Amino acid sequence: MIDRPDTDSEPAGSDAEPAPVRRRGFNKLAWLLIVVGVAAIALMQNRAIDQKHPLQPAGSSAEDVAMLLQSRYIVGVSELTGDDPQLLKQISALNQGTVEQRLKFIVVSAELEGAAKALDFLEALDARLQRSNVELTEQQRELREAIASVLADYAEENWDAPSVAENQKKLLRDEMGWFGRLLLSPQQAGKTKERKSVLKQANRTLLLVAGGIGLGCFLFMMGFVAVLVVLVLGSSGKLKRRFAPADLPYQGIYAETFAVWLGLFLLLTRTAAQNQDENTRIWGVAAAMFASLLALVWPLIRGVSWRQLRQDIGWTFGRKPIVELLNGGVCYVVIIPLVFIGLVATIILMALSGWVDGPQPGANEFSPTPVPTHPIVDWIADADWLVALQLYLVAAVAAPVVEETMFRGVLYRNLRENSQRWGFLASFLFSAAVNCFIFAVVHPQGYVAVPVLMAIAFGLTLAREWRDTLIPSIVAHGIHNGSLITLLLLMLGE
């Protein structure tokens, strides 16, 4: 573990400490507002699944992104292994959700099981629609007819699909994207240019998934070792904690500040997300996130000096800023095993809630299959370099700076000051639990993602407790988000 001498984070020769602020702050009232605000945000985040998040681009859905990833992976594996019973079992899990999702499943089944089997699935879909009294839209009907025509030709071994009109082929490519191109380039027709392009994307997804799993396992082992080192050094007293509660007489002001930020953040980001120009919407959200830091003006108004505020919330560089940057990388490695535990808990929660097995009895079986994901993911599949730059700005810069400042800086300071009389362990666990829970539930991934988000937040809280500066937690947060954006861009990009 990288450490630095136990010295004050302010440069030598700084002015003497300012006199304590006399105002104590309305701690209870502020926490009442925080609880109400967090509950309201959580309800909005777990809204009905047919409602669209303001940040999502038109025509996209998390379900489409998830299905595209799964389908490319399955097709990539089939190219390596051929007919595999396990693959056939995997694709059957895709036969759920909306009509469009089920049509995409039929396309993948044609690739793996042949046109005759895919036509059987299409007939089964027609029967389900009739039983459920579901009327297809005009576009859905046109897609269904185009797919049926292609499959009918393939069943007769007419691999150039002569009975399919050009406008139908165009519809398949335009509306179904990769799935449409997969359908129109069967393996029996040989390695056409379109077929090579489709398989290239499938193989890239397969390689990235396999590489990601391998790298994840390696980082997990490193993180596990790092956690053991932290426990050993911590128990022996060799690993010094830099965060120290100071019995601040004005700690309630930080609860007020967080309440102000919560309202300001929600107002500004929601307003920016309503921008109808999709080319500038993400820029606006990033600007709104940074603008929400104007909440830090509140403690200044309430009498906290700027120098004291920076010390309290961790806006310091430390004696060796480069060392603190490296500590951020160490902290990220420590987070990996915690994320794994959170993922296991999330999968269990998804299974218990029925998300894995599809709609429950009595539910609309053609409703979208809910997927716990951030709405920003929906921009990735069609992202050009400018959109990719915006995504990095929001996820790997704005989110780490703003969220670490407010959660591990302002909120954590208030929680630790409130509970320090309980002793270090109880104070730390309580503060971390409340901090991590609030962090998780205000994110838009939904309640099933709370365990993994809490695990990430707990690792970042450890970084805050270890270093009395936010630099390591901001860096670790940025690495995590940036890595996910990079991986998704590589897997989903055209």
C-alpha cells in the first residue's frame, strides 16, 4: 500500500486555524429533508418500466442494448463451437419481452438452429399474440412479414432471399440493425462482406467479454491480496487513518449543504436532460452536474471559511499529489472484490424479484424485460467520437468529482461527526452504511443494483477514511466508470 508521512495536508506556512463557526446548523431538519428527497428520487428511479428516463436518447432502451450484447456473444461462441446444446439453452432465455425483442430472438434462432425452427418460433409468437389480444403496430407487422419471407426462402435453401423485396431488406437493416444484417447474411451464402462485418462485431464482443472476465479475475485476486494487506496493517496499527473527526460545532451545516445540493442537482440535471437536441444534451447534463457544486456556497454563507471547508470535505492535494493519484489506483484494486460481492447480491435480488424469469403471472408478457442499467448506456451503441467524448466527460470526470465531493466529502463528514462519540468502528460502519445506501438509491439503475452500487461506494469510503483528501476516491471512481464506458464502447460500437 502506498502511504505518505503523517503530516497536515496544508502547505507549510499557512495561516492559523480560523475560529470555530458559532452556528451549529439545523441538523435534524436537514436530515428530514434529505430523507424526503432521497425517497422521492428513489421512487422516480424505480418508476414504471414503460416510462423513459429523460437522459435516454429517442428510440433506445436498455433492453435493446442488453439483448444486442447477449446475441453477439452467443453468435460469436457459435462460430467457435458449432452446435452446442448449452448455446441453444441460452438463446431460449432471450425469447421474452417486447414484440421487437422476440423478433430479434427469432433471428438469432435462425442463425443457430436453422430457418425451419425459427419459423416454428414465429408461429408460436403469432399464437401468443392472438391469445393475449395484442395488435401489432404497422411497423411491427412489416418487420414480422419481412422476417417470415426471408425465413421461408431459407427453408427452401434460397439463400439470396429472392422473394424478399428490397424495401423489406432495407427495413430489416434500418430497424433491426445488427440483427437485420445477421438475418440477411446466412452462413450458407458464404462469407459475404455483410456476413464478415456481422461476425466481426460478434467475435469482438466475445473476445472482450472473455478478456474482461480474465482481467476481472486477475484484479479480483490482486484486490483480495490488497484487502488482506489492509487488514493486517490496520490491525497492527501500521496503516494510519488520515480522516479524523474534529468535533465540529457546525457539522449540522454540512447536512444542510447536502440537502441543498440534492435539490439543486435534481433540478439542474433534470432540466438539462429535457434538452431536445441530442447532440448537446449530454454536454448540458455534465455542465449541470458541475453547477450543482454551487451548493458549496451554502457553508460559506453560513460562516464556514473557504480554507476550513476545503479541509473538512477533503478538497486538498496532500503533501504529494502524485502519490495520492497512485493511491487512487490502489483503492480501485481494493474495490474489485467488493464489487464481486455486490454483483452476487444483485443477481440474487434479480432472481428473487422475478427479473431473470420474466413477467410474473397476470403481467403483460409483452412488456419490456427490465434491465438494471444506467440510461447513459443507451447512447453507446450508436456513439460517434463526439458522443463518446461526452460520455467520458459525464461518467469519468463529472460524476467522480461531484459525487465524491458531496457523498464522501460533505455527507460523510456530517455522519462521522454525528457518530464519533460511539467509537471509531461503530462510527465508521454507521457512516459508511448510510452514505453508501443513499449513494446507491439515488442512482437510476433501480433497486436491484443497490448491492453492487453500495459495494463500490464502500470501497470509495475506505479511500476517504484512509486518505484525508478526496483525490484517491475521485481517481478510483473515475477509473471504474471510465473502464466500463471503454468496454461498452468497444463491445457495442459499430
